[in-house]
Amino acid sequence: MDRDELIDQIVEEMDRVWGEKGLQGEAEEYDWLLLHYNISEYDDVKWQDVINYQVDGYVEEADEDEEIRKFIEDDEAVCNFLTELLRKYRSNATTYSHP
């Protein structure tokens, strides 16, 4: 699968897990995500970088962080990351109940 296909499938899984409100980035959400899906806040930030790059062709943090720039421009590394993220989201059927 390519980046676009992987992104589309991850978005579907995120919609299933997080519902209409989505992931708001609260500490308790990240704790829950790590516990149930083994996805860290760091993974989510990396995911956001991939999305920003895909949509805008630019990630502001990449100007200051060579590691981010190298990752975001390496199609194989990004696809491997997305494949693993998709696997993690598909590893559980639990959904988040927003308070």
C-alpha cells in the first residue's frame, strides 16, 4: 500500500475508535490509547507530521529538526510507520467513551 491508502485506512480506524469528537490530545486520552492500542503520544505526533506533510507538503518542525525532515521525506520509513500504526489500531475493538 502507498501513503495515501494507508492514511485513508488509519483515518477509518481512528473514526471507529474515537467517534465524532475524535482524539483531542488530552493526557487521559493518550494514557488510554497507550493502554489499549500501544500507541504513544509520540506516535500520534509523528502521525500528525505525516498528515501535515501529505496535505501541505510541509512540516514546520522539519525546518529545525533534521530527524523529522529525514523521516518525512523517506517514503519507505513513512510507509513502514503507517503500516505499524494501522496494525496497532486494528489490534483491538475497544472504542473510547468521551466524558
